[in-house]
Amino acid sequence: MLSKLIQWLAAATLLFSVTAHAEFQAGQHYKVLPQAVTVPADGRVHVEEAFWYGCPHCFRLEDVITPWKKNLPADVQFSGVPAMFGRAWVAHAQLYHVADVLGVLEQMHTPIFRAINLERQPLLSRGDQRDFLVSKAGVSESDFDKAYESFAVKTRMKQADQRIRAFGINGVPALIVQGKYVVDSGSAGGMEAMLRVVDHLIAVERAALKGK
């Protein structure tokens, strides 16, 4: 009897979470992709951020999204997808993936944003990127060079570019939920509103996963 009550309460909470944000409409507050982009079938809701380190709007979003990410439940997976819409974008995407392969991305993500947007360090050349990660993250020059030339980094860059193209976006920042929905600040009504729309879509997808 108790287990049934718990199940009913969980279902009621889920329903309230979805219906409480019924004001968010497809085509108005977010875009529904005509063909969903594959995400891992691990029972979690996947949220991806398409961004560029040189984008001031992406930099401002960091102040909003950083505390939000820290409070995400265990059934939500968040990841970044650096877009490559130009030469500078490609250089910064490579820096992102090099930091990831070296295991220092989490600690260096915000410092890279700050260096480019506030400290006017372009971080476009291999040498500048190497010096930055050596001085700020404590990686060795040889480890940086190995990662920079690695198959892993090249593969991740190719996969990220394929995902960005599959999302059909032409600007950043954008948040993509479960490979199905694209949310940007223009459609959502601001950066804080972006996360409210994403929370709604997470609830929708969580309900769908639980219904399977």
C-alpha cells in the first residue's frame, strides 16, 4: 500500500512539474527539431550547450548556467558542444577538447572564458593555448602537444561539428534538450528564461522516459 502511495505521489509531482510550465509553447519559446539527434540511451535526460568561447553572450550565460548546473539532479546529464562557425571558433573548440582530454576542462572552462572576454587574450595560436594551460592548469608542455595532435581531440571535434550541424543552429548560445528541442535567449525571452524553458523540457522528457 505504501509503495503505491509513493508511486502516486511521484506521478503527481511529475505531472505538476510538466503542467506548471504549460505556458511554454513549441515554435514560440523553443524549436522542435524535425529529426531528433541521437543521445545515449542511459535513462537520463541530456542537455547540451552549443557555445563559443569568444561569444560575449555565451560568456554572460555562464553566470546564469553555472549555479544551475550544480543543482541538476542525477538523471540529467549536461555537456558542452563548442560550435565551429569560423577559424577562431575552430581554434577555441580545439582548446576546449584538449583541456577535456587532459582532464582539466572543469577547472579551466570559466578561466578560458574570462581570459578571452575580459583579459583580451585571444588564445588562438597553439603556443598561446599551450602557455595558458601550462601556467593556469599545471599541465606539461609535452602532454599538451600530445593531446593537441591526438586522434581523440580530432575525433571529438569532428563529432561536435556533426552535432552542431544536426541541431540546425546558426548562432550561440543555444541549449538542446534530449536531442529534440533547441532553446535560445531570443525565443525564450532572455537567458534566465532559457533555463526555465529547459527545466520544463527536462520534466517533459523525464515523464516520457518513466513512461517507457
